[in-house]
Amino acid sequence: MEKRVLIIGAGLSGLLCGKILSQRGFAVTILEQGAQAGGALQTFVREGIRFDTGFHSVGGLGPGEPLEQIFRPLGLMDLPWLPMEPDELIGCDDAFLRLSAGTEDERSHVLEPYQLSIWRLRGGGKTLADALALGQDIRLRKQVTSVENRTVTCADGSCFSADAVVSAIHPKALLRLLRDPVRKAWRTRIETRQDSPGIFTVNVKLRPGALPYINHSIFLSGKVMIHFGEPAPDGSARSLDLLAFDTGALPQTPPLRPAITQSLPSRPPLAADAASVMPGSELDTGALPQTPPLRPAITQSLPSRPPLAADAASVMPGSELDTGALPQTVMPGSERVSRALSLIHIAAQRLPGLPDAVEKYWTSTPQTWERFTGTPGGSAYGICKRGPEDYLAPQTPLPWLFLTGQNLGLHGILGTSVSALNTCNALNDIL
Ligand SMILES: Cc1cc2nc3c(=O)[nH]c(=O)nc-3n(C[C@H](O)[C@H](O)[C@H](O)COP(=O)(O)OP(=O)(O)OC[C@H]3O[C@@H](n4cnc5c(N)ncnc54)[C@H](O)[C@@H]3O)c2cc1C
């Protein structure tokens, strides 16, 4: 009789495990809390522009390269992958890599696939999520609330039992759901792992024809990542995403200039925005009220400013995010606007025409991610990997329970895919 496997979470790792295990003859059911599959692969559309969330480019898909070897047997190389040029690293002291990977060896692993070849996908992460989801038994809006003795219970009261359970969510989130007693050392090992910071994102809609499309990502001063969205038919850029780690570890900025705060209309706090669309339907960005026109604010109020990141430090104390519950306070709208303007300003060092090219923008914060994927603190890349002590095995003290996803090894599409493959092999060895 075919063995049954339950997977918690339909992000990249859950979807990949489902696909691989199905190919190997297991009967797989995936339980996803959100309204659509994909986790960080999801996209959202604002005013006709599609924005990616946690997928912009991916390395290692060229012939014989590591990700190609995982994706080809799954039929994923038939998707419309588009080659990109190497990333542009400007003034980067690899600070952004230190946030998720500590050792030289680790950093070289992170960078290696990008040194091979870089790709984007027409339609973004959703194209990959849809291809992986095709034909799989995925139950949406099933938020798992407890796991005990091969049985998984969801918030709506439904229960599922199987021969094995794969947790494709953050291991700390799993611990909160797990009712079986487990070795204290294993629990402590997970609970004490530090998470990478979350990301503050500005999704920018550009005025038509205002900026040329650039076919690579730009990492600026180790603080801001610039990713262009798909180009318009005339070759101009239609959108770009600005990403900055939300960490207090970066230099302080002076208080906001009065001119900026005065130029902002009063805006409701994020909490209501986020609550109205979470979990899973779409990022809360669309629920934000309309942002005020940008250009006057940027050109008049934002002359040279030092780096952005301290804004984050002042509004995002880690303690607030470590509670495990939803944060008590969230980033106010005025802070979001000022941080968005700061990011645009920094990006203008490389793209001088950017401030004038911005038509509209939307933002998301680590709290957005916490609600969106259930990742504690909204950590972007999950558990930091500073060395072997931070790696987690797919096996757990319970022979029927397995871990997978970006938290086990390297993050990113490649790291997460390797993790999924490892988990399937570990499960295969036991069942
Ligand atoms: C802003 C950002 C940009 C990124 N850009 C890139 C990039 O350009 N290239 C790249 O290679 N990588 C990028 N990454 C990293 C990459 O997206 C991730 O490493 C990868 O997608 C993680 O997949 P996952 O399956 O481990 O987790 P997730 O995608 O977080 O999936 C977890 C899933 O579990 C579900 N879930 C959680 N709790 C429950 C529950 N209790 N019950 C049921 N379901 C639950 C969530 O809803 C979610 O669908 C980026 C990440 C971020 C945050």
C-alpha cells in the first residue's frame, strides 16, 4: 500500500517535496494556511504591474549547474527562464551576506551559483509555484494548529493522519505546534538559533519610458538591493523593487528632517492594513492607502542623507519581534513613507533619474512577512548560518517527523531546493 505523507506549508520547499515524493510513489497532501500556494514565491498585482515578493532572480540554472540538475527531472526547465547579466555590486563589503551567512565558506556557497549564471522567470515566482502545484493535492486555507503522533489538526478543526509529516515551515513555528514530547536538546537547539533580519521593501511603479530596464540586480553599498521587474515591450523599465535589511546592525541615521514629516498626510497604522489581507491572499501592500505624490517630497525634502538602516533600528526593536505573537506595535505609515523615500534616495546614487521616474510605490515590512508566511519576526532568510552548528538535519527525534525549507541549510531558491531534496532522501530512507 502506498505510504501517506502530509506536508505543512506550500512554499517552495513544501511544493518541491510534494512533487519529488509523489514521483517516488508516496500519496502526498499539502496543507497551506494561505489562500494560494507558493509562500515567498507569490506575486501580487497593483495597477496592472506584477510585483514579486521573495523571488527576483536565481542562480545556477545553466546546463550542468546545480539547480538545473534538480529542476530538469521535475520538468521545471521547460518554464520561460530568461538569462540575466551578473549582479552589480557597488560599494558592497558583503554586509548583506554576513546577515544570512557568516563564514567565508558559507559566503562562497551563497555567491557561487550567482557566479555561474543568473536567471529570471517570465511571470515571476508565481510561474514556478503554479508549475509545482499542478496536479498536487494542496489544501488551501488550512492553518495547522497542532501536530501530534502523525496527526495534524487545522484551525478549522479538520484532522489529517499519515505515515510521515514534513514540516516546510520555520522550525520555531513547528515547535509551537508540536504536542509530542521531544528531546530537550533538540528543542533548545532550534529555539536558540538566531534568525536573519526581515526586509523592508518598496515596490515602485515607474512612469512609462522614464527609466531604461537593466537586466541585472544591483546591490548598493551593502544596504539596498535593486531588482527590476519585467520590462515593457519598448525595453523601458515598468517597475522595480528596493529591498533593505531591517537591522539595527547598520549605521545610525539622524532623525528625520521636519520637512519630511510635515509633507506627509496622516495615515492609519499598518495593523489594520495587514489584518485586512492576511494571511496568504496577498501582501498587505495593496491595502495601504494611496501614497502621496512622491516627487516634490523627494526633491525638496531629501537632500543627501546617510544610510537608511537606522530608521529600522529605531522602530524595530528585536524584542518586539521575538514575542511569538503578533507585534504589539507596528511601523506607522509615516515611518514607512520616510523609509521608502530614504531607499529611493539611496537607489538614486546609482539611478539618478529614479526620483523623477517614480509614479507610485507600495511598501511591506517584516511584520508583513510574519503574517504572510508565519516566519517568526518576519525573518527573510530564516535561521542564520554562521557555521555547521547552525545547520539543521531533516530528521527529528520523532521518526515520522521531518524538517525542510530554507532554515535547514542555505536560503534562496537553490538552497531551499537542495534542502527539499535532502528531506525527501531522508524520508525515503526511513519509510
Ligand atoms: C524579500 C525576499 C526576497 C528574496 N529574493 C530572492 C531571490 O531573488 N532569489 C532567491 O533565490 N531567493 C530569494 N529569497 C529567498 C527565497 O524566497 C526563500 O529562501 C524561499 O522561497 C523559502 O521557501 P520555504 O519553502 O523555505 O519557505 P516559505 O516560502 O516561507 O513557505 C512557508 C509556507 O508555509 C506556510 N505556513 C506557515 N505556517 C503554516 C501553518 N501553521 N499551517 C499551514 N501553512 C503554514 C506559509 O504560508 C508559506 O506558504 C527572497 C526572500 C525574501 C524574503
